[in-house]
Amino acid sequence: MSDQKVRDIVLPIFTGKWSGNSFAFEEVAGTAFLIGKRGFAVTAAHVVDQIQLAESAVATVPNGSWMPYRILNAEKHPSEDVAVIQLETVLGPSWMVLGSSSEHQSCQYHAWGYPIAIAEMGARYNEDGLQTPDLVFTSGYVRRRISRELPSSIYRGQAFYELNEVAGDGCSGGPVVNIRHRSAEGVWEIMGIYIGAGDAGTPVGYATRSDSFHSWVPKLLGRSIRDESLDR
């Protein structure tokens, strides 16, 4: 992991306006996380659907203030709620590897993302709150696996984990880490991509299962998304 922090790998996706090399931040649209070392990141497909690439950016906080980076291109999975985005600047390498294992009920996870509600709370005390979100940690367990479409949902696909914790709007696209597969070398295995919340008798979160897309070969990558993440 070297000296990188989670916030160097898990990044907010902002909407805004580019003017030359300057970016006017508006608000958080979702979360992404870096994979590999060639300047690619993963997010949810519905996040890509809701933004215009030319008017958005990912950002890091190298010196206490947000540094924006252009999103050059994006490619969505043909059926699952997952997308890969290409960044103008190589920000890796990343220690997050997309897993291929199939997990079941009671599997414990850790997740990270940028909830819009936290940014809005910050805006009450700071006029730039919506442009300076906090990275938020969530942990929990898998309630059940789902292998069908979610009813009345914007989340496309047929392979989900139902999670006992809701991370919040803005966390869509964030990594869901299998805590049993965090190696001594600092590699974190991603078991899913957080996509949003629903109601199953109680508020729950949903993640797209990595076993449903780890072998996907995006044209942007020229190899499987898992192989890209393994190239560290």
C-alpha cells in the first residue's frame, strides 16, 4: 500500500465546469476507485448515465484542497451496473483488486464513499461544503445474494448483494471490500460495487457482485477488468 491513503484511491466524482485547466466544482455525483496503474477507475454505470464527461471530474486531496482531473472516456458493462472510466492523469497504482469469488450470507465487508448528505451537512457551516465532501466508512454484512432484476429500480443487472447498511446517495460506485481477503501485502479484494439503497422490509444497501463482471473485457482496457486491477 506504500504511503497511500484510502482517499488517494477512492475518489469523488464531481459535476462542474471546466475552463481550460480550471474546474468549478458544483456537487458530488458519485464515487469511483482506482484500479491498476494505467489511469483507470471503476464506478457504477448509473453514475456515468447521470453526468456529462466533459463537465465532470474526479478529485484527490494531495495538499488539503481538491485537485480535479478530467475524465476522458467511459465504458459501461453491457448488463450490470458497472462502468470503467479513463482519467487524463495516471493516479495509481492501486492496491484494490477485483475479486472473482462468490460470497454468501453473513460475509462481512467494509465500504467507502462520499455521501451527498454529509456534504450538505458541511454546507451549513461552510459555503464550500458541497464541494468538499468527506470520505465515509461503512461496515456490515451480506444479508442475501440476489440473482435477478431488482423490482422498480434504476439499478440494472441480475447479480447483487443485499447489504445490511445503507451508505448514502453519492456512494454509488464505491468499493465493497471483502475483509477476509485483505492480504498482508496490503491487497484489498473487491467483492462488489456499491450502487444504492432500497427497502426489503427495512432499509438496505445494494452492491453489484464482482463475480458477475470480473471477466468483462472493456474496449478501453483491452483485457479483463480483473486483469487490469491485478497489474499493480
